[in-house]
Amino acid sequence: MTANRMGMRNCERKLILATLTALLLSVPSFAGDGSRGTLPLVPYPRSVEIHRGTFDAEGAEVVCLSLTPKETAAVEGFAENLSAISAKRGRGRIVFDRDTTLADEAYRIVVGRRSVEVFSSSYSGTFYAIRTLQQLLPTGIYGPGIMKALSPEGEKRHFAPGSEHAAVKDAALVCCGEGEYGDFKIPCMEIEDSPRFAYRGAGLDCSRHFFTVESVKNFLRVMSFYKMNRFHWHLTNDAGWRAEIKKYPRLTADGAFRNGIMTSHVKGLYRGGQYGGYYTQEQMREIVRYADSLAITVVPEVCLPSHIESALVAYPELGCTGGPYQLRNKIGVYPEILCAGKETTYEFIDDVLGELCEIFPGEYFHIGGDECLKTRWEECPRCQAKIRELGLEDSGEWKAENYLQNYLTHRVQEMLARRGKKLIGWDEIIEGDLGPGATVMSWRGTKGGVKAVSKGMEVVMAPTDHCYLDYIQSDFPDIEPPSIGYWLPFENAYDFDPTEGIAPERQSLVKGVECELWTEFIVTENHLHYMMLPRLLAVSEVQWCAPESRDIERMRDAVLSTHFPLLRSQGYVYCRAIER
């Protein structure tokens, strides 16, 4: 045998082995002996017991017992999609029923050979049970994907010509095909499931770059696939004001459109021309309604008192200097700030919060509070007079201006409390004497969260090194699309304990975890999806799963076998780095 033929045989063997390996990875492994087993579910349920036999879901009858109209509507949607992809009428039954002993977001699924019983006590529990069943069925059960749902005009926006980085464009060509229907058989099993944390969030920055209502809905759909329940909507920043406020029309007339965008500070990409947009109050209500149908509550954010130049452009009298001010088209921390010494500032805040609290019914309202430079306050006669009036002084740890921010935050907290809302802000809000009552979102690592918990404050963990999805995710930075530049691979997003360093008796104050997608350099929807996927899936397990239920190898197999095809069928672009 010649050397060339031997080489060809070796290549053939490698190809066969690689093909067999891929086939094995694509088939979920189910135990049949009453063991824990392995299911391709993300996030993974709290308790799984798999038995012998299977249930054939194709053409199954779906029945509702003792459910609310809202739950019934969700189940009927599931039934319609199941019927649409079924080639035959089956003999099985899937029965949804009430169990008031279950916690609010909990559910139980019992799969037998002839029937499936689903129990819950709330809409959230019913919805999550549906999502679990959907992950076990062909991808067509989700209905039309985002590419089918978009109009031709919308599709053009989705794939904005000339705006995608090459890596994202290539991913789109690969990942936006239509999925094929697969096996309808579900293993007989019992699932008992409930989340570890009550607050399971994902943040989207629509200030730096504006995304359409449909794009926001597509983001919410991904969140709902993985049982996230808080949508943190970043509506204002120095780059643009995105929320219509009827009492202050210039906020959107002057503060929502800027000249040019920076698409990368690393690669020096810049585009000129007017850029921007905003959401009308009816559009914001539409997002709230859509999120609610997905068991998601919207948490709006209006940055106070810093990152506010989009408001100062419109109403310069609210600042310390009176301007001139400008909308910022590139990343940075700027000194412009609301004047804390003017009573008109607090009237403005109260008016804005009043209109937005009517639109967003959730319990939390985010006020930012981060990266608040105090130089303008130090120079402002009105702010210095307010400091003297309040008797604020420098301490060993903080300056008087830090305590002035606490004063402003306290007043905003009272405004929100009158409207039945809880204030939540970045960990800088505790720099001073801010005490219990506010919720702290810890982004500069977890130290701010640990400190807040020690003061008896509730905390949501969102540290940059585990939760910032605008960081690059592969170890080939040269082929990654534009980003802020730091590295956060899938494994780092998964390897996070939100309660580490917190005494057991105080761990209940950690309300949850949130991942963030800042969009300084994210211009298109494809780019947005690429940055969040599949890392959002990793974060979802941190949010939902008890530590003993987490297993990164099981997770990786589930993503490769089931969730990449799911995302592909729905038209989402994702990073494929974990395939190696």
C-alpha cells in the first residue's frame, strides 16, 4: 500500500470517527432505570427522575383543567403549535392542572407512556413548564422564527447591509436556516422544578444604540426560552434619551438623535450622519404587555444623577453650568450631571418618574447612579450651598459630595415609594450612608454586593467578569466582532457563585443575578445576538439551578445537541466557540 493511500485511509477513519462523535453528541442521553439521567434542558431542573419507556407527543390532545384564562391562552398556543407540526393524530394526552401547594414559579411534570400531567400554581409556573416541554420537542413547536416574522423591510434592518462584522455575517449565513422537525418521543419521567433566585435578569442598553420594538421583542423571546424573568431596559444615557415623556417633549425631540456613531474604539470605526430613535409611551406599553405574556417583568432604567447629558441637551437649566451640552457618540465617563442644589431638578425627576411608573407596573425601578463624577458639584455654588444646608461634611472614607448623592438618591427613593416602587441602582449608590430600602446591583465585581448585604440591603449580582456579555467570548479576538475588548468565555459565565463570601444567614438577601448587554459598539441585531449567545444560556443556569444541578459538560452537550438547533431554527445568530 502506498503512502498516499495510507494517508487517505487515515483521513477516512478520522472522518468516520468525527461523524460518529457528532451523531452521538446530537442524541440526548436518557437513563431508563429510575435514575437522575440526562436531559437536554437549559436551565436544568431541580429534580429529574427518568423511567423506562417513552411518551409519543405527536398529535397529542392538550387539555386544560382549573387554569386561569391567561394560562389557558398560553397552553392553547402550545397546543396549536404542536398540532401544526404533527403529521398524525396521536392517542396521548397532555393535561395541565392546578396544584396550589407549589410555589409561585414552580412546576411539576409527570410523563407516563400514555399521558403527561403538568402541575403549577401560577402563570409563571405554567409558562416554564411549557418551555421545558418545548425543549424536549422538535424546534417547530416554537412557531415562526424571527426571520419569518419580520417584514421584508424589517428583514433588511435585521441584516443591515455593510454594518455587520465579517464574523457575524458568516455566522448569519450558517445559523439562519430553517430547522427540521425531529423526534416527538419524550422519556417517561418526573420533573420537580423551581428557581434558585427570584430575580433572573438580562439588561439591554438601547441608549448607546437604538433597537426597534421588534428587536426588543426578539431579545425577550430568548430570555423566555431560558426562564429569565426580569428585563432591565436601559433607556437613557449620555448617548440618547429613548423614552417619551409628554411633559418634557424636548427629551426626545433634542435628546434622542445625535450626529454619528462610534462602532469600535479599538478598530477606530466611525459613521457620520444623524442617528437615533425613541419609544413612544404606547410602544413601551406594548413591550410591557409582550414581556408579561412571556412571564417577564420590565425594569426600566433612567440614569440619575450622572450619565444624563441627553436630558441636559434638551433642558440645560437642569445642569450645574447651563451648558452647552452634547450627545456623546463614543464611550466615556463625562462630568456633566444634574444639579443637586436646584429644587427644579427634583421636580423634573418626579415628573419623569410619574409618567414612567404609570407605564411600567413592576416592583423595581432602576436609577443607575454609577460613575458619578462630582467635579461639577464641587464647583457649583448651588450644590455647595445645599451641602452646607444639609450639614454634610467629608468623612474619613467619603467626601461631602458622596453624601449629597445619597441625599438625592433618598429623595428619588421616596418618589418611587409613593408610587409603590422599589429603587434599584448600581453599587456606587452605597458610597456614603445609604442604608436598607434600596436594592443594589453589584457590577464592579461582587464586593459592592457583599458590602450591601452586610448593611441589610437586597442585592442583585451582575459582576463584569461573569455577566457582561459585551465582552468578546472566543480566544480569537482578531476575528471577533467589535466589542469593548475584555474577554468573557462561556465557561467564565457559567463558573459563578453569586453567594460566595456571604454568610449563610444573609444569603437570602441575594435576590438574583443579571447579565448585561451594553451596546456602545453593537449596531445590528445580528451582532447583538452573537454577543449574548450562548453565554446567556450559561447565566440562566447560574440564575435558576441549585449548585448541585450544575454541570458544565452536561450543559455544553445540551447546547450543542438541542439549543444551537433551536436558536438556528428561530433565526438567531450565535458564537460557535464551544463547538471546538
